[in-house]
Amino acid sequence: MNNFHTHTWRCKHATGTVKDYVNAAKEKGMKVLGMSDHTPLPDNRWSHVRMDMSDLDAYVEEFKEAETEGIDILKGLECEWDPVYEGFYRDEILGERNFDFLIGSVHYIKNDGDWEYLSEIRTAKHLAKYAEVLIATMKTGLFSFIAHPDGFGAGYTKWDSNAEACAIDILVAAEELSIPLEINGYGLRKNKVLTEDGIRSVYPLLNFWELAGRFDIKVICNSDAHRPEDVDASIKECKELADKYNLNVIDDIRG
Ligand SMILES: [Zn+2]
Ligand SMILES: [Zn+2]
């Protein structure tokens, strides 16, 4: 079992250093560990939930200190897509700084000029916006996989024709672009969401993954650890879900 979604203390809402995660992963017998702290952004947008630009050098340094035998450590970042960041991701992060991988994530959508968080997704218009940004993220070719593509369910609590249309748009794009989608275990450990049909996890959305079974896509199961002790948390449950819906699970992001 490997994990490619991992956060450190630098993002201001997680604990542990790269080395702490490496030690935890080795103890669990992992062969590959992908570190993917929330990327800093050149304009310091949403800086309350990510490292500052001034932290990037020190984050990169941590990988040198954490090097050890018996496990491959991949240097990565979890990123929000906006065309204004293209040069930063492509030239600085993947280019000059030689990062191994990037995760594409959508945590915010722009609605009538305001940024809104996933939990504020309420309408068909929001859903369309979410799918649009997520698909634009996929199309960049910058990202190794897409984190929690079912994240719209954090706010949109019904499974109706609007939710299904959003899911289908995302799944069609993932199939066309051959980009893996993540079943994210953190959603199983977060506060539950109250819906008309009862209480459920914020994600994974079962309806989404059931539908995914009809598409020729790859999925990856990650912990999205925010504490070293969670380095492999919930991955087993995510894999069971993938098996239930006959999904094609990959355990490494390196081609
Ligand atoms: Zn986080
Ligand atoms: Zn994450």
C-alpha cells in the first residue's frame, strides 16, 4: 500500500515534517510515499491554509534531510488551478525546482466574482462551475491525478440529475484525458454531512463512484494525511469501495 497525498505542518492545518511522514510510512511497510503539501501561491491567495512562498525553499530542503533507504519519496504539491499560475507550476515548480508530481484539486469555485468553498456549493450553477474548473485543471496536463473529484458533495447534499450531470462531465473528461481520479480517505475521517437521505461522509460519494464503474478510468486511493499517524489511514476502506464498484485501482503514479 502506498500513499500520494500527505500534508505537513507548513500548511497551517496539519502536523509533522516530511521526515516524520517518511518514518511513519516505513513503519507501515510502504514502498513509495508521495508528499503533497498545499502549494504556496505567488499572490499568496488562500494563504491561511497553505505554506507561504517564503517557506518553499525550506520545504524542498526537508526532502534532502528525509532521504533514506528502502522507500521512494516523491516531492510533490497539491495545487489549485488558475491560468495565472501556469508559469509558476510549469516553469518554477516542475521546471527549476524539479518536483516529481503535482495533484490537481478544486477547493474553491468563483461564483459571481466571489470565491466560494466546496461546502457552499448549492445550485446547478455552482455544480457546472465546479465541473468546468475541475476539467480545466485536468486539461493542463500538469497534474498526476485529481484529488477528491466528488468534493462537490460537501455542499450539494442531494443526488439528483444536476449532481449526476456534474459527475458525468467529470468522468467523461477523466476517461478522455486518461487522468486518474482519487478516492480520498480524508473524507471518511471528517465531520459527516446531513442529507435528506440521512448522514453520510463528506466524500467519497458512493453515487459518484458507482457511476465511475461505467467508465474506463483509473483511480488512486489516498489517505490525504494531515498527521503522520494517518499516513495510511482509510486507504483500505477506499480500496474496498473501489472493488465494490469494479474500479481500476493504481498503486503508483509513476508511469
Ligand atoms: Zn489540507
Ligand atoms: Zn489534501
